[in-house]
Amino acid sequence: MAFFKKGTKLYSIVYLKCPKCQEGDLFTDKHPVHLNSMLKMPSKCPVCKQNFVFESGFYSAALWTSYPIVIFCALIIVLIFFVGLHITGAWLLIVTGVILIALQPYIMRIGRSILINNFVDYEENWQD
């Protein structure tokens, strides 16, 4: 897809890559289901040495970037299960909650990626 190609912010966000070089990984562990290391990030990009630590508490703002993602996912889940499968009441709440809890490690990583991409731009010739 054209909007997922290297050089776009969406590429860096979706593939969790360094926003400057889009080659280095944002997270030290590629698997978000390893709960004890799901949010561990190197202090610098292993490829271009872009600093990932701007100030203490910087990534707490990722709560604000992940919140709309959670709302969007919840709406999609409710539409699928309420409209499509006609599940209502407590079961709809339980199903939505379980799915959102399962998606939380991915949502938290995407939230951090969105946040850092707001402050760092892609540089095609970062080696120079």
C-alpha cells in the first residue's frame, strides 16, 4: 500500500520504527505480549542514534494518543458484535473488555509511536 511505504509517518507508526531513519526498532523486544518488556525502548536508535528519551515522563503523554485508538477499537467491536452478531447487554461489555485487554500491549506501543512521530521527522539522507 502506498501510504505504508518508507518515508511516511504511517510507516514508522505501524511498523514501530525509528521516525528519523525508519530502520531501527523503537522497542527492544519485538513481541508486545512479553509483558515485562513490552514498553522497553533503547535510549537511542541503534541505527541512526536518534535520541528516544526527550525528558523524564515524556511517554506518559502516550496515554492521550492511545485513548482515541481504544475508543475506535471499542466502537468497531461493538458494531461487529451488536449489529452483526446481535450480542447485547453484559455479554457485549464482557466481550469488548476482553478484546480491548488483549489488544492493550499493541495499543500502548502504537500510542508511543504516534507520540514520538509528532516530534521527530523522517530524514532520507540521515547518514550525511
